[in-house]
Amino acid sequence: MSKGSMYDCVADGYGYGTSRGSYYTKTQMGNSSWGYPLYNGTLKRDAENRRYSSYSQMEGWGSKHYSKAVCSPNRAGSDYCFVQNIKSSRSEPDLYCEPPRGTLRKSQVGGRAEHKATLNRQSIYSSCSTQQGTTRTSKKIPARALSCPSSNKPDVVYAQPVMSCKQDAVYGQAQSGSKICGDEIDGGTMTIQKAIQLLCSSDDKYQAMGAYYLQHTCFQDESAKQEVYRLGGIAKLVELLRSTNQNVQRAAAGALRNLVFRNPTNKIETRRQNGIRECVSLLRRTGNTEIQKQLTGLLWNLSSTDELKEELIQEALPVLTDCVIIPFSGWSDGGCNRTREIIDPEVFFNATGCLRNLSSADMGRQTMRNYPGLIDSVMTYAQNCVASNRPDDKSVENCICILHNLSYRLDAEVPNKYTQLNHMARSVYMDKTLTGCFNSRSGKMENDEYGVPLPEEDFKPKGPSWLYHSDAIRTYLSLMDHSKKDATLEACAGALQNLTASRGLMSNAMSQLIGVKEKGLPRIARLLQSNSSEVVRSGASLLSNMSRHPILHKTMAHQVLPDVSRLLSFQSGNTNSYGEIMTSACYTLRNLIMSNPHLGKCYLTSNMLNNVVSLCRNGSCPKAAEAARLLLTDLWSNRELQSVLKQQGFDKNMMGSLAGTTFRTLPSRF
């Protein structure tokens, strides 16, 4: 996907208790012209390149699965269960997952995110929860520097924030909470109009019955949502959230949850009727688990729409963090009084899905980084799941996507220990340049070889410092070892991609930490063998980012060159991520082979070179074509490697043709 990544996912789910997880949410990538410094972050992809995630926001959600409702059997003296076949409500993000080029994904209205075709050295996951949703926003970011000498430098790729795109089917209680006497109402004659009239009744039983009917009907029939909107039912349901009757509260929240599922119009109307504030207010004061499930599912669904994110960040973020995320996560700073057992796992899952989507927005990203205890809690939960051998716990995906999104452009947006060192390094560089110690073309600044000692990390990280701490990197690498979920793997690689995407000391330090200290290269290389093109893209972008640093060339050449060259030899062009994967692979191969031509020449097979030549002529992937030309140009410029190319049938005329210019404009050593 990208060098840095960030996903934004949208979760839209029906409010009766069922939730579908969505795959990873979408990323947006910044378009950049070669030679210009643009960070290719994980931006939105084009509509045709959508994918689901949150990975809860995948567009290609699977077929809908409805669970059969379970109603309590009639018992002597008990009331009649009005809708015998009520189905579980779904909480599915309606964000669409885009490839995590820049790992930052954002959701659009309706849950779709566009992803622009550009290299992403950074990635950002937006709340692509296992429910479904996403967000994006294209942004231009400085291009990455190549480690090998060439006038054309590849772009640094950020993984953009992504929203949740997956549909991780999660079913809640299918049993109706309201029981109505059979002789009081004839279920067969109930209509939407009658149900809305019941919402205005002074009797709690009839209010609950009307709301449950709307919840059930909107779960089954999309057109029912329009009818409820036309008849003004949303305003009445929002009003019922203020009821003192828990049956009514639960039914109203469930009906709203289903009404806004994948329906931008109803989402906006819910906000207009003050539904967000009423939902948050009820969540703050209720202790009823079933009501909490519906309310958090409703907030997750609402979070997939960009227009609502600002209000959700202001209103919902504090309550979700303080009342759900922190208590359930197991993290404590000594000030939390609520015990973990009070929070239901599904409530935590819904809450993390909502925050996953919100983290894909610029405002949400900044606010969430600074919110006390949020990053600490999310990281603690993920680490606890790793320690207890639960890498595929459904909430882990949401948590890693949140961290992925929050790491997007971290070096530029959050002052950290590397910020001051970058200024010091530039001063050293300028002093040496002025005194003639090395010339301005030596590439020292671009390759981050500043000769400045790296800072010691915090013994007890807190807040944003968690995002670039070695413990966090170990957590990502451990999940890459043990998780079987593509969305989680992609988010882990996207977070690392974002940390290695900058041009400063952070990229250098993080790359060394990943590749040398934590020995993470074999795990990243395995991602290139995944059946998921999105996972391959994230892994390839991460390696491309890391290959910019000469200090890693020797280690990377021995550990990842076989997999990268194999990728260029056999990768087919039938996926949306093909161009980005090939671009990253060409840059990685170029950096590593040019640093050690003797080792690299054995990987210049006929299959690989033929594929690179085909890329040069591929008009549908201009960035991959440019990267392939640069690769061949540099290979030809080396006498030892040129002999290998000649054995494969290359000559000056062919090289001039592939380079798109006459031979005499190529370097004289050709």
C-alpha cells in the first residue's frame, strides 16, 4: 500500500445487536510528480479501487447474513413477544477500504473512500473496524529520497489513515426487549406509519413496540429507511432516547442504528435532530449492557460520514474513551474506578470501531493523540492480546488500525525527541558543507546520515511517545508473526511504514530498530508472499522506505532481495495495487543492488528483467514505469551490472528507447 499508512473506516451496522465487521478502510494517496518531494501518504483510492477494512470498511462486503431471532417462549402470565422473527441488528461500518498506500484512510459519505494512485510511504488506518466504514483526504507529502545516486528520487510513501472496512459478523441479542400483550396489538397489521404513531404514545410499552418494529423493518428493507425519514420518525426516536424506560431506550437506539446504516441522509438527519448529543448523554449515564451495545453501534455507524466527525470527536470521543476504552483495556494510571468486567467486549469492539473511523480525520488524529489515556489504553489492550496468544481477537484489528492512523505524519505533526535532533543535524550538515567537508551532492542529508547520536527512548512511554517506542514496534512485529487476519497485518505494516516515511532522524532510527535490533526483516518479507494484494503493498512500501538508508543495505540485501526480486519476476497486473507494489519493488531493488552490485547481479534473471521492461512500457502505471526506467538506467550505469544486461540482450539503443530519450543524453559511462 504505501510507505506510511493510515486507514479510515466507517462502521455502519444495524442496531439489533448484529454487527458486521468491515475490512480495512480506505487510504488516500497524495499524487506527486516524480522529482518533487511529496509524501505519498495513504490517501483515498479511486472508487474502483475501494476495499473494505477497519479494516471494517470494505466495499466488497460479503453477502448479508441474517441471524434468526430468538424470542422467549410464551410462559404463563408473560406478555406476548410482538415480533416473533426479529433479527439481530447489524453494526457494519459503511466505509470502503482502499489500499493503504499512505496509511491514512478516510471515509466518505456513504462509507466509500477514494484512493489515489501514488506511492505511499506512510500509511494511516482509519477506523476500519470489523464492522465497516472509512474516510479519506488527499494530501501531498514530501517525496522520499533514494539511497542510490540518481537525479530522480522516489517519493517517500506514507500510509494514509484508513477507516474500518471489514464486515466481521458480530451478533448481539436477537431477542426483543419489549413484550406486548397479544390482544393489544395485531402484529400482522402493523405498518411503518402506525409504528411511528406509537412512538408518540404515552405508554412505554407502545413506544417500545413501535421502535422495535422500525428497528426490525429497517434491518430487512432498505426502502423502509426512506419512509421513516419522510414521516419524521427519526426526530421521534431521538426524543425517546431521553425516556426513563430502558426498554424504550434500547429499542430507540437500535432503530436509529439500523436507520443510519449505510444511509448518509438519515445520518445527517440524526445529527440535525440532536441525535449525537442524546446518544452520548444516554451512554454516559446508562449501565445497561444491551443499551450500550446499541448506542456504541449507532456511534460507529455515524462515524463513517465525514460531515459528522467533528461533532463526534467533540461529543463522543471523551465518553467512549473514559467510559469504555480505558476501563476495558486493562490500562490504568491509578485514577480509573470502573472495573473491566462492567464493560461488555462487544461494547469495546463498537467503541474502537468508531474511534478507528475518527482517527482517519485530521482533527480526530490530533485530538486523539493528545487525549489522556487513549493511546496508552489501545496499546495496552493490543499488547495484552499478544501476550495471551489472542492475535486475532476482533478488537485487536481496530486497535492496531487506530495506532496506524495516529502514526500518520507523526514526525511532522507531533513534536518529539527527533525534532530537535533534526535541527541539530541540519546545522552540522550546513557547517560541513560550508567548510567543504562534503559537497551538497553527497546525499548525506537525504539519506539521514547526520552523525548525530539517536535519543534514548522513554522507559515508561506515555501518550504519543508510545507510537514510536520499541515496545510498540515489537507488538506490530509479533502480530505480523502470529495474526492470520489480513487487515491486522496490513495495519501493522502501515504503522511501521508511517514511522519510516519521513526524511528525518526518526525514519533512520525506526528503520534500524525494525531491521537490526528487532530483526523484523524476515517477517516483513513474508508479507510479500501474501494472497492479499493490500498486505503485499504495505510490505513492499515499508521495505522501500527502509531501503533509503545505506546503513541497512547490507542487512536488507541478504534478507529481502530474494523476495523483492521474486515479486518483480512473477507479480501479475490484475490487482488494483499492482502499480504501487511494482513501484516500491523497483525502488527497493534499485537501492539494494546499487549498494552491492556483486551480490545483486545474481537476482537479475530474465523473467525479472522482462517484467521490468514491460513496466517501462506500461502506460496505465506511470509511476511504476518511471521507477522501472530508473532501475534499468542505474543498472546499465554500472559496468559489472551492464555486462549482465548485455547477456540478456540489452544494448544502447534499447536502453535509450526504454529511457524515453536518445542514448547520448544518458550518462557518459553508458
